[in-house]
Amino acid sequence: MSTTVSEDTSKGLGGVTYVTTDKDYFKKRQLKRTTGAFGLWAIGISAVISGDFSGWNGGIAQAGWGGMLIAALVVYTMYVLMLNAISEMASAMPHTGGAYSFARAAMGPWGGFFTGLAETIEYVMTAAVVVYFSSAYADAILSDLVGYSLDAHGLMWVWWLALYVIFVAINWAGAETSFRFAQIVSIAALAIVAIFGIGAFIAGKVDFGSLLNIAPTAGGSAFLPFGVGAIFYAMPFAMWLFLGIEQLPLAAEEVREPERNIPKSSRLCIFTLGLSALIIVFLNPAVVGSKALAASDEPLLDGYRAILPGNLAAVLSAFALIGLLASVQGIMFAYGRNLYSLSRAGYYPAFLSLTGKKKTPYWGLIVGAVFGFAALFIVAYGGQGAGSVVLNIAVWGAVLAYLLQMISYVILRKRMPNIKRPFVSRFGVPGAVIAGLVSLVIFIAVLLNPDYRLAVYVMVVIYAIALVFFAAYGRKHLVLSPEEEFAASGGEAVYKTEE
């Protein structure tokens, strides 16, 4: 594929220049509509459900169980408000760009790039975190069953590589395969959470007193052992119970009737995830004890060990791995489409949006996997805990994307009041402002917490390099993709959603 830079500088909008592409450019970059509301719900659940299995419990280490509970409630409220605003924007802009598209329409090309990059970092690093925790689960199960551990031999990277290869292949096989796989593993993962909850009561292992077994520090209490301020540091971990649900607009060109199905699936997803989070946050530490659970890499596996005898726990908890693998699938789908949309529009190298016969962005999937694997390898073997550092990078990228999307919502309500909005948020601008403020609080909490300092430095370096690239090259080679046409026309160029 070749492109020719237009010499007509009148095509430059907001400090950018669009290029003339050959006639096959978009033919080589096509997606296929393959699912409805149920498939979209499944891809959303699959992206998030790993948060019930690992990662969230770091909030207990930061703030105790009571602080984690409060953080989870605040964060859940943020997601409800935010998803309503995102659903409204997605119904008006039913194309793959998602966060980048919303910010592009509201804040111009630079705003679109800045926001799209934040979402790229979020999803690529989230996939890496889920691969990390999936590997920890798999290695623990292998050790329980046969007494051999790759981790003990310094070979955890073998797990990482294997999972990336397997799930790139699944996503490469086509959107229909991705959605069907997501449906199976999402239902299985939710069943595993429900079975754990029921089993905990049947086994008689539920002790709600152990929720508060962390000794309070000076000025703390049994409910808030590290004080009220620690709640802010628990919020990034509470996000792990819901992080990724905002990806649904990225499937806009692969779902039927996106204007209706994206809002519908978003509401159903956040309701489902709220129920599963209640089971996990209350029962997992009630079975294991908050103090013991706080530092675990496989909290649900520890929960199964507590309620089941010997090897039976390892066999049954192997099913818990399904939840983590579900999220590898769902998040990989997300970063593939994010890279696809930004590449199709020229912000990233054009080859990342090639789709081939399967109508999937295979180069985007591969390159995202390479960056995720490299991040895990460098951090883990550079002397740092890979899981926590990469998780913090993912959360920082997420809250930055959330904040910018809520700003975009408020701007679009003011600047494009008359564009067609098939779905309108019941919470309107006030809801978006509240969600944006909570995002800002979490953003600041990440900046202030010394445990997250390395993640912040990494983010600053990534943005510095990316912004230099965009200023020097990317902004001069943009393409009038559906997202760009909508924004450049002031909302008049509506993307066609028919088959």
C-alpha cells in the first residue's frame, strides 16, 4: 500500500495535513459485523472478569478491607456515570475509534492523539498484567498438581510467551471466533465466581470477622487500619474490578446496530460486574482473611484452597484460570481495535490497521503483544515486580483516558448540541463531571503514591517519545477515516452502520 502526501495545505485541519490514499486503502482495512448485544456483553465481561481473580486485592494492602470497600463503591459509581456518557458518544459516533474518536471530535487532532495513546497504553499494559497473573495462576496449579514450577527455575517468561501466542491466534481467527470464545469463557468465569461464593458457605469457611484482621496503625481503626487517606491509594486497585468495560465502543464496526447495542450491553455489563465484585470483595477475604489475602498473586486460588481439600482445590481452581484467560482474550480484542483505528487514521503506522482475509487487525494484535511481553520481561528481570508496576501503568493510562473522555463529553454537549444521539445519558453533564473528578482523584493518587513512581516515569517517557513522533511526522500523514470525517465535518459526516 502506498500513500501520497497532498501538497494542498488547505487539507490541513488543526495543524495537521491529510494524505491522498490509493483506492484499495480502506478495502485492506475492513472489519465485519458478526454479533449483537449478547456477544458485545460477553466481550465486555471477558475483558474485565480477571479483576475478580487477581489484582484487586492490592487495595486491601493499601487501605485495609474497609478502605477497599469504600474505594470499590466510589469507583463503581464512577463507572456507572462514565459508561452512560460514553454510550451517548458512541451512539452518535458508531465507529471503531472509541475514546480517540470522542476526543478527536471535541478537542481536535492533538486531543484525539493524546487520548487515543492513553487508551493504547491502558489496553496493551492491561493485557500484559492479565498475562502475568494468568501465568502465576497456571504455575501455581502446575506446582500443586505435579510439583514443578517454571517460576522456581526463572522461566515465567515461557508462560507469558505461550499465552500471547495462543491468544493472538484466537483473535486473528476472526471477530466471530473472538465473540463466540468470549461468550463461552465469560459465562464459565462468572459461574466460577458464583460456585466459589456458594462453596464458601457450604464449607462453613466464611468468617466475616477476618475481614478486619489487619492491625490498625496509629490513628487507624479496625475498619480503616491505615486511616481515611489510604482509601485514595486503594482506588487504582478497585478499578481492577471494572477496568476495561469502557472498551465496548471499539467494537462499533463489528456489532449490529451499535447505536442501540453498545448502550444496552454497557448497562448489562456494569450490573453483572457489580454483582460479581460483591461476591469477591466480601467472601474472598472472609474465607482467607484480609491480612493473608492482601499480598496474594492468586487470591481466588487461595480461596479455593481454603474451602477444598488437597489436590481437589488445585483441580477445581484450574477452572479459575478461565477467568483470567477470558480477559486476555477481551483486552487483546480491545488493543487490536484501538491500534487499528488510530493506524487507519494515520496517527500510528499504517500497517497496524491491515485486516487481511479474516477481517481482523493482525499486525495490531502482534505488535501489541510484542510491546506487552517486552514490558513484562524488562520490568520483571530488571529487578522490579512486573505485576504491580505494569498494573500501575495500565491504571494510569486508564484514568487519563477516562478524564479526557469526560472532558470530551462536556465539550461535545456544548459544541455539537444538534448531532443525532440515539442514546442520551440520564446523568448528563453533571454525571460526566462527577466521573471526571473521580478519575482526576485517582490520577492524583497514582502520582502521589511512591509505590507507583516508576509507572509514572515510564508513562512520561512514552508520552514524550510519542508526542515528538506525532509532531514531526504523524500529524502530516493523517487519513480521512470515518472518525476523522465526522470530526472534520463538525458532526455532519455520519458513519454508515448498515451491513
